[in-house]
Amino acid sequence: MKDPGHARLADSVYAQVKARILLGQARPGDVIAAHALAQQLSVSRTPVHEALKRLVGERFLVSLPRVGYTVTPIDIDEMRDLFQVRIRLEALSGELAARAWTDEYALAFQAADRTAQARHRELLAAGVLPELTQFLHEEHQRFHGMIANVGGNRRLERLICELQDETQRFWSLLPADQLTGRVFLADDAHRAILDAIASKDPSRARAAVIQHLREGVRAMLDAVVPEEPPADDLEPHG
């Protein structure tokens, strides 16, 4: 049986390294040295390696012989492929939810939002970024999972949650304030999606979901290839 204390250490290391990646503190291609990380976090190498291997499994890290671990490079083609699938599945999810919507579902979303906002305030006050970033992912996943649940297609719900796990690492392309500032219905796009679903208009719900996902992809691509370079890059050199 695994020591609970050891498991907690591995979970803590996992959350801290993952947060660094999502917040852009560890960039694609950066080397993550297990021995240095163990010293920095004052833990043994065993939980560190367990945490890093878990992140390899989730594709946040790559394990390279004689190098160690590096942050996985961003593959634009992979991002395109994942979001093409997500847009189609989540558009369907929105349509099904609009057809099945009832007042009871509205109350469930309101209750979930109150819980999410309270926890968000607690984590912001505590200033614990690893817990905050993981919480935000879980709440984002919960919002979209609840919509799929309304539609009643359990397989669709599972697929959407799995794809969100895969696309989570692309969050690192977004500015940090976009990662930590909005949760559940405090996100204007989420509010627009729920309002569209509550109108019981499947085409409106579909359009709201598609707009939300497309805006997310655009924000990520703008971070990679900005329309204009920073002003200091325009200054003459020499």
C-alpha cells in the first residue's frame, strides 16, 4: 500500500509544476531537472519523478534520454485538430441541452456557480497558484460537462471531458490574467452559452458554443503570433 504522505508529496509537486507550465513560468522546450526541483521543493527525488512521469503521461512534459524532462513544445497542428473535434462535439452538446432545458437545470447551474465563486475567492486570497490553476481547469471542465449532462448523452460528456484534459496544456499560451480571473458564470462567454441554452433555441446554443471555442483558439494563436510586435522591437538598433 502506498504511503499517503508520499502520495500527497507527489500530488503537490505535480500541481506546482503543472501550474508553472500553464502560467507560462516554464515555457515550451524548457528543461525540468528532477534533482534541482527536489532541492527547490525540499522533497526527495522519488515523488518528484512520480509527478514528472504523470505530467509526461498528460503530455505536459517530454522525457528525453540524457536530458531529463522538457516542457512539451506547442504543436499548432495538434491544437487545430483537437479544437476541430471539440467544436463539433460541444456544439452538439449545446443543441441537446437547449432541447432538454428545464428550470431545475437553471437552479443547478446557479448553485454550482455560487460554490465556484466562493472557492475562487478563497484561493485568490490564499494566493496558492498551483491549487488555483487546477481548480479553474476543473471548474471549466465541470461547466461544459454539466451542459453535456443536461443533454443526456453520457458518452458525449465523457468525450468532452477527455478532450478538455488534452487541450488544457494549450492554456499556457494565454495571458496569466485570463487563467486566474474568471470562473464558471463569471466568464462572459459561459454566461452567454447558458443564456442561449436557456432560450431553448438549439441553433442559438450551437452558435454560442462555437463562438466561445473560436475566441479561445484566436486568443491562443494571437499569443503565439501577435498582429504587431512589441513596441521595443520597432526601435532602431545600433
